[in-house]
Amino acid sequence: MLTINGITVRLGGRDILSRASAAVPPRARVGLIGRNGAGKSTLVKAIIGEIEPDEGSVDMPRRTRLGYIAQEAPSGTKSPFETVLESDVERTQLLEEAETCTDPDRLGDVHERLLAIDAYTAPARAARILIGLGFDEDMQAQPLDSFSGGWKMRVALASLLFSTPDVMLLDEPSNHLDLEATLWLENFLKSYPGTLVVISHERDLLNNVVDHILHLHAGKLTLYPGGYDSFERQRNERLAQQAAARASQEAQAGRLKDYIARNSARASTAKQAQSRAKMLARMQPIAAMVEDPTLSFNFPDPEELRPPLITLDLASVGYTPDKPVLTRLNLRIDPDDRIALLGRNGNGKTTLARLLAAQLAPMDGQMQATGKMQVGYFTQYQVEELSGGATPLELMTRAMDGKTPGAVRAQLGRFGFSGNRATSQVGTLSGGEKARLALALVTRDAPHMLVLDEPTNHLDIDAREALVQALNDYKGAVILISHDRHMVELAADRLVLVDGGTAKSYDGNMEDYIDFILGRNQSKSDKPASGKDKDKGSAQDRKARAAAREDYRALKKKQSQAENAVARLQAELAHIDRAMFEPAKALPEHAKLTMSDLSQRRAALAKELAQAEETWLLAGEALEGAD
């Protein structure tokens, strides 16, 4: 069992972890979740002993083998295959000893141990893991230094999986993987024999792999049984109970204050009033549910353009003359399209995205695009290349040269960078905040089409949900590359498979594609959509989905208006209550009113509030139905 005993970790003068405790059952598969910056990586470093807690301890049985991927990717002239094999240190040492040992008794012990750890089947196991993570036979034999950083991190992941530690800690293991490798990893982890703790913001991975959720919030840990959906239900029930308890407490406090105000001055009731004052002072306030106001994505709506936005006719594209990466590209993109590009890394998804974003020109064939079209193209490189010494306000001012300060601030505000957050140095922002800033920069001109290449890598689950909502509210076209199935299923209407040197519409949904990858239901092949009937059906489907998005936006607007009305009326009621029960703190406009006037005003506001709350609830129910 892995036991976390009241650990506190202070960094930069503040508590990252504050007396956090949890007991992880043996062989449990635990998803460690929390908002960006909550301290998940800090907790993992405390578990592996990389940092020493200021208080508390982390306990586990003696001789427990811990496995964790180092931040630095492996490099050198050795191949991925050799690197993975050498990650089993005991096997490597025993094999070396078997070559040099002259003591027959010791040699017998060595061979017995080699058999016990399946040392002779290790090459086959290493190859299977590498294949699952996308390395074909040729790639397994190439030197590590010939690979990019993302592929090197795959080698590090393969080495950790191969070493089969007793407790394995994974920090966002799918960040460098495509969908195919992510699915393989899920199946591998489902049958992992040891204890697993995985930091992940992939809703599907958390539902398919883990049997417990360890939630880190406000420096504390809470362990929930089940996957992510189960956690969300349990968490929402807790929050509802907390909100009800807080409302009840506030009502009780209001009644106590009212009694104290009315009875303190009279000698006959002064003692009772003093008693209630002490009761009020002892009352421990229940924390309110805090929503992060910076969790914001709001893409500006583009001007309307007539379809199609882009037409590809037998186009080819690549980087080296006479060596195209993709050929025979036939694709039409309309303003209401939501397209997800599928296919393994290296098959050309990013190349096609760059062609559509006009960053590459076609080598052959034709590409026609509407002249007035603006494209917003997002990649992880833009996040990594943001100037750490600049502020969001400075970067946006430079990008929107000639625009008014109000327009610059408004664009930043769409993505949660208002007030002091707009003038914070980029170097102090979290990965998720940098991703939001990059999206704010690429959408500053209200593009007619968004091309998003892995936009979720630095985003936590709440931020991903907010991004999905923003994409569904956005009125332009979307081209999406993502290994996050949840996002693809909610944000994409069409699937395009990039494979075999070309790209074709995929005739099926995400479930069909996953079955195809995993070799299930092979009768559902990846036949491309073709024929006029298919084109007509697709066009009708797109129109229906576009209409559904319009209805959804209208419902969302109605709910937002009702929610704002509820907040406004609640604030007004609070001011009236203060004027009635704490006259010294009344607003100037209320101080002039009599108690009778205040009572009448309060009754009218309460009636308006009840109507606004009913409208808000009905709009919420309608939205749930639309979802």
C-alpha cells in the first residue's frame, strides 16, 4: 500500500500541498487529477523522493520498486530497442554476470533468477511495447539521436513499461502519443500487475483504465472509487451538499444578526442577544464553491463568407521537390464544417493542416480558397515559443498593431486575461494559461477557419470542456488534430483519415475507427465515403448540425442572460437586506428609504428572482437535452 501521511510542501512561500493524506490500495490503478498548478507533479516528486516534504511522510513497503519517467528524454547512439532492454537493470546485470561467472553454484543461481524474471522472453516483450507505441522494426534499430523529442519520450515510456516496477507513476503519458498509441497504452495499463498512479487529463483514459480517482484540490487529497465519470457524479453531489449547507448557514447567520440588531439595546433581551452574538462568532464559515474566472475561451465570430472556403482538387503537398508527403487530395471545406484529421503520427496530418492554413503551397493539382478568408493556425510550437519576459498585453498589442487599447484588452478578456493577469509575465504562466494566450493570439483577426493541432496538451479537464464549448459556439470552420477522443466526438462532425500518402473521408464514427484500430469488427472497414449520394447526405448532415449549433447558441445565450439576472437580483436583495438589518452599511440610495419601502422593494425583487431562477432552470434543462 502507498500511504501519504499529512504531507505539506511549501514552494515560493506558499503551501502547494497542505497536510495532504491518502491511502492507495495495493494494485490499485489511480488517476491523479486536479487543476493546472494544483500540485500534482509536486506530489509525484514527493512520492519518488525527489523533494522532501516540509511535514508528513510517504510510506510504502520495503524494497518497493518505484518507476517514474525522468523529465530529460534519453539520447545517444543506442537504439530504442537497446535502450528499452537495458532499462531492466537486474536482467542486464545478471546477463553480464552469467558471461563472466566461474562459480558453478553462483552461476546456477544466476540462471535460476534469469528464468524467474522471464529474461529470455524480454526481447520479444520489448519489441511488442515499442510496436505498440508506434516504432516499426526499422525505427527500433535507429539511433536515439535521429528521433525528435516526442519520439524520445516514447522510448522513455517504453522503458518504464518494460521495467514493470511495483509502483508506476505516469505524468501525462499520452501527451506525445497519437490516438492509436494511446489506445494501445490503455489496453496495456488495464492489465498492469502493480500499483499505478497516472496524472492525466484524458477523460477516456481515466474512465477506461483507472479504478480510483485521487483528486488534488486546495492542497488536499480526496480518494474516490471508480473512474472519472463516477468521480464527477460524486464530486457534484458533494458540491451540492456543500452549497446547501452554506445557504442554510447564511440564512441562520442572517436570523442571528437580525435578532442581535433588534434586541441588543433592550435590557430585557440584551443577555440573549449577547449569547447569539457569541454563537455567530463561533460559526465556522463553509467555503463557497469557487469557479475560476480565468477559465475562459471565447472565439470571435468571423464575417460570413459564401461556401466553399477551400477546395482541393488532386492536390499534392510536401517539403522536398518531387517527394510529396500527400497526393491525390480531394477535399471541400465549408464555413460550417467541423473536421477531425485521423491517422498515426508521421502519416501527414500536420502537413495537411499546414496546407489548409496556407503555410505550405500545393506541389501539384489545385487549391482554391476564398480571397477574404482568414485562418487561425494553432500548434504546440507557438505555446513553447511565447516570449517569457513579455506580458500578454505586450504580445497582443504587438500582434494587433494599429488597434485601440480597448480592442486589445477585449481580445485578451475573451480568453481570461483581464486586469492584472494581462500584465503578468508570460514566464510565470502555467502551460494551460500559455495555451489560452496562444489561442487568443491566433484568433485576434476573427478567422473564418481554425486549424488546431493538438490544442489540449497543456489543458486540464475543465479547460478542455471549456474549449469544446467555445468550439461549438464558434461560427467558423474547424480543422482539428487531437488524440483526445472526448474532444473529437463532441467537436467534430466529419472525420478524415490521413493514411497511405493521401487523405479521404472516413465512413464511420469514432467508435468504428477505434474498432478498426484495435482489430475489432473488421467488416467495418475504413472505406472512404464516395459517390454523389454520399456527398448529398453529408451536405444535409452538415446543414442539420449547423442548425443544431445555432439552436444551441440561442439556448446558451438565454441561459446566460437568466444567470446574469439571477446574480444581479441576488446582489440587489443582499443590499436591501443590509439596509434593513445593518442600516449603517446601507447604500446611499437605500439609506433614504423607510422600512416599509425597503420591505416592498424586497418583496418585488424576491418575485423577480423566483421568475429568473425558473427561466434559468428551464434553459439549463433545455441545454442538457441539446447536449
